[in-house]
Amino acid sequence: MATRLNLARILLLAGIAVGLLSWRESVEHIGNPDFRVPGYTLAPSRSWYHVFREVCGDVAKMAVFLLLFFGRSSWRTPVAWWIGLILMVGYYAPFWIGEPFLPDLAAPNRTASIIHMAMATLSLLALVVASTIRAHRGGVAMTDIFSPVDLLGHHLPNRIFMSAMTRTRAGENGVPTDLMRGYYVQRSSAGLIVTECTRVSDQAHGIIRCPGIHRDDQVAGWRKVTEAVHNAGGRIVCQIWHCGRVAHPDMRGGEPPVAPSAIPVEGDFFLPRGRVDFPIPRTLAENEIAPIVESFAGATRNAHAAGFDGVELHGANGYLQDQFLEDGSNQRTDSYGGSVANRGRLMIETAEVMIAAWDADHVGVRLSPASTLYGMRDSDKRATFGHVIAALDALRPAYLCLLEPNAKDAKTEQIKDVLQTFRPMVSVPLIGNTGFDKAKANEAIGAGRADAIAFGVPFIANADLPERMRRDAPLNTPHKDTFYGEGPEGYTDYPMLPS
Ligand SMILES: Cc1cc2nc3c(=O)[nH]c(=O)nc-3n(C[C@H](O)[C@H](O)[C@H](O)COP(=O)(O)O)c2cc1C
């Protein structure tokens, strides 16, 4: 993520400039026995202590400013704070303690001496305050959910992203509707919108009234959505997806769903005629995998053509790529099964072709290392997801989005804190999701565990979520019975704040 100028950074740049000037002054000072600081008489002989104080003091000051400016937020605060403290003790304390301990320093002018010490105290206080201030208290040097961020070639106005959410309002043949356009436009104040999961082929179809992006009429429908969101000042990414085994033949013209292995999803599936058991999926032959990978490349090209700002690979929540990755759903013995490297192959190959179809700066990937949705399980989630996260990070995608466990996952899960666990392995922008509110989001961003937070349910009921968070306004209550409904009810009719 490129570093942008804001007020805090301009102040820090000013600090660096002052540091550079005082450094120059120090160098002249040490080399010149006749140098005089106004108000002080300096003995011509220079003690080692004096040299140390002049050089190290300025270096320390510079280091603090540079750390605050460029440092990763997770460690810049404590490091800058400690350097500030050492600076105070090592550099300024002698001024406060006074003349008796400084044989080479005399202050004949008391007023100048007091001014000098007051300035030293003030500048030190400013450093300590700037380095310890917390984002959620409106700090100047730290990032929070309202800080802009550079992503997908855009300067996004905030870090409050809208998470992908299926809302089952697409039309015949998976063509986006005018109603969907209105829904996304309402939410265009999000730093970034991620669309509902969007199928990459007919084979990928697994949710009633979900949109697609593999046909021209679907691309044309999405183009109307992206244009309207852009006109409203927003940015929108298309989440592309293959359902794998999470589907039913009844909604696919009798075609059974496909999967890495013939292991059905636990639980039941919602159809218009009621709830039914998940069927046993058909095992994909090895030579059927390349066309699936290629369908993600095609969907990426279509998303680009439809005017999206990027694409997100839905590698989470128990869908096809996740089914291949986790050994509870993958019992293959070919090059897509067995070892972690083989199980992760589909995920990596898919991300690679998506990047080749557009570029790395416009492709994000979403993973749910702690999820148990649709009966997902793995014998060693930490190792499995560690492998795939490292391999994806090496492709330098636009971002990774990682889901924290929800309340249900947390009861059984091996990984309690996903962001904390995987942040050290991720060098690209990291988006956190699941169970965040404003305070938790600010805490995660301020501590450097995430660069942005995707909100799901809060965006269903609050199209103007960023403004509500800014004003600390109350949030509308979401109505679960209309999450997957039809029509505008519970979709575009939640009240907005008066502007
Ligand atoms: C109605 C609904 C539909 C969802 N559909 C999708 C989806 O299409 N793709 C996806 O990756 N996640 C989907 N999710 C998961 C959300 O993106 C998000 O991970 C989840 O709601 C947790 O975030 P939250 O606690 O902020 O709501 C859906 C969630 C809900 C409530």
C-alpha cells in the first residue's frame, strides 16, 4: 500500500525536516569550536558525552519521526515510544538536571535557558503523544477505519468495506436487476463494496436467484451496476465463485453438483419446495479441473469488461476451492489430493489465472481458515491455511480477506484468532471480517492486525454504515427473514440517516 500524505504525515515530514536541519547544525557545532548556541556559552573543548548527546540525540529524534512515518502500525507505536523515552532520559534530562552535571555547558542567560527547556519538553511531549495516541480516540499518527487507504489502484476514502453477501435478487439466468443496482448504489459510501458471490459457469451454480458473470447478458447487467456505483462515488469488486458440492440437482436441470470427492455436505439445502438433504456430489475427474480454472479466468476478464474495480476469488466458506483445500472434503489420490501442496493447488492455480487475466493489483482472495460452515473440517487447519496463505501472498494479490471464526466456529475451532495467527505471513493488504463493530475494527486496524475491515450484516441494515459509524449513530436492526428474500423489502428499504 503506497504511503499517502495526510495531516499527520505532513507533520511527521516537518519533524523529519527539523531533524535534518538540527543534524546539520550538530555537525557544524561539533566541528567548530567557536560555535555558540544563543544563550549558552560552550566550552571550546568537547567532551565525549557532548559529542554523544549531539549526534545520538538528533539521530534518535529522526528515528522516531521516520518510524512513525513509515513503520508498520503494529510495532511503530511501542518502538517510537521507547525511543522517545530514551531520548528524554539521554538527551533532555541533563538540561533539566542542570549545569552542575555539565562541565562544558553554562547558561548565563536564564530566560533563554528556560525557553530552551520548555521547547525541549514540548517537542518531547508531542512525540510521545503522537506515538501513543490510539486510532479510536481520533489520533493523528495512527490509522483507523476512517483513514483512506490505497487499494486496487484507487485511493479509498475509508477502511469500512462491505463484505460479499448473497441476497437472491438476481433475475432470470443470473442477470443483475435494477433492484440490485439500487441496493449497491445505496452502499457506495463503503470504502469498497464486494458483490454477492457470482457464478463463473453454469456448473458453478448453487444458489437460487444468484447472479452470474459468464454470459454477455450478465456482463451487460453488471455494467449498469458498476457505472451507477461509480457515478455515486463508490468502488465495487466482483466476488467470483464456484459452489462445488454446495448445490442441488433440482436447481441445475438435474445435474448433480461436483466436488473433489463424493462426500456430501452435512445438513440440508434450501429449495423453493422446502428443505432437502444435500445430495452426494459427483467426483471431478482430473481432466475436468483445468476447464474450471479457466472459467475463473473468463469470469475475471468479464468482470474487467463489466467495469468492476477488481475481482475477489471466493476461496472461503466451504465452496469449491475450500473443498479441495481441506482434507475433510478432499480424499483424492491424484495431483489435487493428499499433501497440503496438492490440496492447495486448485486455490493457487485459480488465483494465478485470475492474475494473468487481469493483474495482481486487481485480484483479491478470501479465505475462512476457522470456518466449519457446510461441515468443513481439516486435520490441521493451521498448517493447511499457513501453506496456502504463504503461497497466495507470494503472488502479491491486491489483498487477502480472512474471516475470523463466528460464534459457532469458535466452539470447535483450532484457530481462535485468525488475523493474529496469520498477519505475520501476509505482506499484502489484509482485510478482516466477521463479528466486527466500530471499536473492534479500530482496535484491529490500530494494532496492525488488519488494514481494513469488511462488514457483512451491519451493511444489510445500514446502507450508510460509514456515516453512522462516524456520527456514532444507532444502527438499524437487521431482519433475518428477508436476507434471502425477493423484492425491496429488507433489501433497499432500511431507513437512512437524514443528511
Ligand atoms: C445474508 C448473507 C449472505 C452472505 N453471502 C456471502 C457470499 O455470497 N459470499 C461470501 O463470501 N460471504 C457471504 N456471507 C458472509 C459475509 O460476507 C460475512 O462473512 C459474515 O456476515 C460475517 O461478517 P459480519 O459479522 O460483519 O456480518 C453472507 C452472509 C450473510 C449474512
